[in-house]
Amino acid sequence: MPSLEKFCTIEAGLGMNVIGRSPAGMRIDFPFEGSATGPHWNGERPVRGVDYVTVREDGNMSLDIHGTIGERPDAVSYTATGISIANEDRSADPRELIVFATGSEELSWLNNEVAVAFGHGAGGKITLDVYLIRP
């Protein structure tokens, strides 16, 4: 049975850029910036990116996320896809599937990993707990 290993916690502020209605639903870009802490490095690492969101007819959101953790020479790029469940209080609970890409020798093992993230967003802020999937 697969297990989960804590990779990091991301805390970030969210911006908002409403693109408008598209055939798939309302498109909104959420640029984010914050920090990541985790057991695989000391201290905080900066996190930046954009979550390209499509609000579905049921009110939930389809997520397409592109971001980076850290800075050169240890920057890690990641892409994620998922859904975010909308709550009545206008908060949201994202669930994501993540893959990584890096040129860092120290973190090159991430190029072969898949992770999941679970979080909560409200009031222009988001917190995500990221877990590596272990066979």
C-alpha cells in the first residue's frame, strides 16, 4: 500500500486576475508568492507561480498550477493539476497532483517523484501541505 511522506508546507498570498468567461467556465488567474518550509532543507524557500483556474458550473475549480520553490542554483519547478472544492464561506480546499523538475544536483531526486497536496485558501492566502507518494 502506498504511503505519504511530508515534503513541505507552502504558505502564500494570492493575487487575482479575472480573465472572463470561456467555453469551459470562468477563467481566473491567481498569481501567488510566499514561502515553503520542509524537512528536506533548512529554513524557508521562496515560492512563486500562477494558478490558472477555471470555475466550473458546479462552483468548484479546475486547477492548472505552474510554480517554483527556491532560487538558483536550487530552484525546483513544479506543475500541478487538481480541483478546489468551493465552500459556502467563499474559502476553497484545493487537492493537487504535482510533478517536479530541477537542475539542482542536491534535489535531482525530485525529478522522479510525484506528490499530492491538500490545502485551504481564504482571504487572499493559501496554505498547502505537500506529500511525496511512496510505493
